[in-house]
Amino acid sequence: MKIKPLQIIAHIILILGVLLMVVPIWISFASSSHDSVTILTEGMKFHIGDQLARNYNEVLNEKGGWSEEVTAAKMFINSFIMALGIATLKVVISAMSAYALVYYRFKLAVPIFWLIFITLLVPLEVRIFPSYKIVSDLGLTNSYTGLILPLVASATATFFFRQFYKTIPDELLESAKLDGANAWSFFIDFLVPLSKTMIAAMFIFMFVYGYSQYLWPLIMTTAEEYWTVVMGMKIIYTESYEGVALPRTAERFAYIILSMIPPVLVVVFLQKWFIKGLIQTEK
Amino acid sequence: MSFLDLKNVTKIYPNGTKAVHETSLSVDEGEFMVFVGPSGCGKSTLLRMVAGLEDITEGDINLDGKLINEVDPSERDVAMVFQNYALYPHMNVYNNLAYGLKNRGIDKETIEQKVNDAAKLLQISDYLQRKPSMLSGGQRQRVAMGRAIVRNPKIFLFDEPLSNLDAKLRIQMRLEIKKLQQKVGVTSIFVTHDQVEAMTLADRLAVINNGIIEQLGTPIEIYDNPKSLFVAGFIGSPQMNFLDGNIKNKTLSAEGFEIKDIGSDFEGEVKLGIRPEHLSQSENSLINLKVDLVEQLGSDNLVYGQLKDKKDFCYRCPGNLTIEKGADLSLNIENNKYYIFDKSTGKRVN
Ligand SMILES: Nc1ncnc2c1ncn2[C@@H]1O[C@H](COP(=O)(O)OP(=O)(O)O)[C@@H](O)[C@H]1O
Ligand SMILES: [Mg+2]
């Protein structure tokens, strides 16, 4: 088989892209397997060192924080719960509100949709004080509910679900009605399976969104047992050395590598749905 | 009261379109009723009101002795075959058929048996595990029919189900639908804009125009005895020829000829209608046709030409007659089969 020059160029571009994505991760991983002092003095590493097991064990089990009680493992779990809750609720609520907006043709559907849509202009960071006030008045600080609930309304996802439902032909609904489907069974038996791909995609985006939240958990949590990964990244792994705080660089790299695992798992787990939807277009 | 009874049914859409005007109609149990009319005349609207997919603005619909105006479509026990079939794209054929039964809470074994029976009847047993996207147009059509049959509903509604098929398949499916309906014996309403389809399928036929039933009757009644200009022009292929005329003292004078002793006391401007197949060549001619074009269909020839005053005209003759382009034919109306309509109202007057 002859390889055309164009193909070679295409491959070079793709390989460059792959390197751009993979090399930083590899450097982080390689560096996480050395001694902190080595990294500090010699810079980041490209080869695997001999401290791999020690560093990762340290990160997962060492108690840190001011109270020396919270472990990284606990923070991963916290973030995972928060992201899972946010992603799940966002998808469920958006899909259902889009369903209401598209299929219940009440007069206010369009204004309500635009009202939802303009909330895109006021992200959490903008309304963080009122949000905090409400959550703390409800007594929800230092709780998973407080971490998750203020973030679950999603104009973006509602918009995408709405656009998708609008492409579903009316006859499908009518036909289902004549087959005895009620409003609930139409949603469960038709819209959910038809929007599987959409749901998987939204879930991934929203999971990553929830996982990478920084500001909200920072002001929401005073108890260390609710700390999340992104917060921990800043706070932990400093070491005092003759009165000077030195970063424990190798452990930080290990922590970064570990922090990538939950989102990667979610993508791996959902990609089957994702790809199925992409190759097998169902009318 | 008959099986399905529409009484003064009117539909006005929210945007003000009056799609159906005070229509009354009854359909007997087991009858195959066809709604035929040009596109936009309100056939689908009427059908969808029976299905419960459109609200009824005014009037009553009774099905099987029960007023169903306010009954939800899911409770009406009617089945509908849509123009684009509306199969469930994410379910295989088996589940497409089974879905309606599942919603009724029927047990698994019974469902399986009913689905298999329906699949056998429609010869789709081999595709039960396939998704609709993997079926041909004809097969999808069968699945849509199967979905209707399997539930054994009170009434079948068809909304132009054949118009997405190619010509050959359409004729084949037309026959199958008729056979199937006779076999299953379910009351059916079939909507179409195609008058051939209507004529071949119907036990009775409702010709609809502008939201009004112009005429109701068996296909032959309507063909032989159209009550209005619209029906006369709509039913029959090729179309009936229409000529302007005037009646005075029971004598009709049309362009270039006269008919005496017409059986009507009407006086004034009229339209004279003559079907192409009710003409024959004869010595004592009434109409002189100058031939422009001959379409040879094998069994018949369709002869198109012009009368004296350049009016287009069609004559249908047996296929064994050879007629040359440019010939002059003298034609007579067989057995006085002509139709006279009041020009202002379109009503039949003879
Ligand atoms: N949802 C609707 N809103 C407003 N007008 C409609 C709607 N559906 C149909 N119409 C109008 O009602 C008339 C009858 O439509 P329809 O019953 O679909 O005709 P047909 O099936 O005979 O082609 C048409 O003039 C059409 O434009
Ligand atoms: Mg229609």
C-alpha cells in the first residue's frame, strides 16, 4: 500500500496532538516516582524512579490538614460523591425540565425557557454570596447536600435536551399515546433510550464540571472531612524544613495522577454508549 | 346508532383555520370507510379527532355506543398507521408490536403469542429482532400494520400510509390492506388523496372538500352519480371533461352542439361533464375532436385533442382501435351519460 504525502502530514499532526496530550501526564507520572528532593534539585523526570510505591502509599494514607485527620483517599471520595451527585441530578433535572418545556405546550414555556437560558449569564461565582447565605441559613454547610444542591440546575444541559427533543417527530408521541403510553412512560420508554448518547455526553461534561469545582467547596466547607480534591491540591503536602515550608513535589505529582482517575473511569465506563450513538444513527 | 358516529363535528385550529365544518358521518361495524380529497381539505384532521389527537371544537363523536369526545387517546382503543409509520426507532420489531400490549398489562406469554400471530399474518416473522432502521419501506409498512393489528382495536385509522412507497409496492400493499381488513374484519377509516386508492379500497367513500363531506356513498355510486362538480372532477381517471353551456327550455347548448330534452327544469349557465370513457365514435356525431396526442395503455387508448373552440378534451377508447395524431373524430355520448352542474353552485341538476 502506498502512503500519500497528505497522509504522512495528517499522521504527523495527529502524533503531535497525541504527544501534546500525553507527555505532560507522563512527566507527572514519572516525576511522581522519585524522591521530592531529586525533583526539587534536578527538575522533572522522564523516567520511572524507585519511590513509586512509597509516594502513592503516602499520598493515599497520610493524614493531613490542620487537624491531621483528612487523607487524600477521603478527599477523592468526597469529590467523587460531589461530582456524581451534581452530574446525576443535573442530567435528570435538565432532561425532565426540557421534557416539560417541549411537550407541555403551556403558554409560558418559551419565556420560562429563556429565563432558564439567561442563568448562563450568572454562574455560581457571580452569585456566590447569596448562594452561600441561603445554604448556610438552611444549615447545609459542611454537608454533601450543600456541596451538590446549589450546582444542579443547568441551563446548558436543559438547552441541549430541549433541542434534541424538538427533533423527535410528533408522530412518535402520538403513536405512543395510542399505544397506551402516559406522560411518564413516554419519557422513560422513549425519550430516555433515544437520548442515551446525549445523556452519556452530558453526564461526562457535568461530572468533570462537578469534579473540578474549587471556589464553592472552598467557602462551603470548614470541616476537613468535606474537603475535595481540588482544595487539597493547594493545601496539602508542604513540609517544613528548618523553618521553611518546602513543597513535597513528588507526592504532589502522585496526588495529581490519582486525582485524574475518577473522571477517566467515568469516561471509560460511558464511552461504549457514546460511541454507539455516534456510529449507529437512529432516526 | 352505528359503530362510529360523528355528529356535527367542527374543528377550528387555535390559529383560526377552520379545517372541518359541521361534519356528520356514521361508519358501520366492520366497514372500510375511505376519506378522499385534495391535500389540505381536512381529512387528517377529521381522522385525528377520531383518534383523539386533536380536540373537537364542536360536535360529538361516539364509538361503540360511548361518547369519546373527552376520552384520552390512550383509552380509546383505536390504532393508527401514520404516513411515515412512526415506528419506535430504538425498539426491535418485536417490541414495536408488543409495546401497546405491555401497556395494557397483558402477561408475557399472551403477548408473545399475539405478536407471533400478527407477525405471521403480515409475514414479518423473520425480522422480529431487527430495528426499524434495518427494514425496507414495505417491511416498515407491515410492521406499522402489525402494531395496529396486534392490539385488536375497535377501529383502525390509516393516514395516507401508502404514499411513501414506490408505485408498484403501493399497489401491492393496497391489495394486502384490503385483504387483511376483510380477514380481520376490523372497522377501518383510510385517508388518502389518491382517488384510485380510494375507489379500490372503500366499502364506502367520503369525498371531502374544504372541510365538508361533498358526497358519501359506495365507490360505484359516486362514480356513476356524482352530486357536485367537485366530486365529478375528483373521482375518475382520466378526469371528466367539462364544457361550458347554457340551458333554455330543456335544451342545452354547449360549445358547438346542442342536447335536447335534458331531464331537468333548470335554466341558466351550466357545466356539462362527460367522462372520457362514455364516448364512442359514430356517424351522427355530437362532438368533433381533433386529435393531438394518443396515449396507448395497451388495454385502452387515451386520446387527447381539441374541440372546435380549442377546448382540451379527452376520449378513452379500446386499445385495439388505431387512431392517428391529427385525425378528426366524430364522437357521441353513450347512453346519454352526461352530467350537468349548476355553474354558480356546482350542484348537479340532471
Ligand atoms: N396544527 C394545525 N394548526 C393550524 N392549522 C392546521 C393544523 N393542522 C392542519 N391545519 C390546517 O387545516 C387544514 C386541514 O389540514 P389537514 O387535515 O392536515 O388536511 P389533509 O390531511 O386533508 O391534507 C389545512 O388548511 C391545514 O393547513
Ligand atoms: Mg393529511
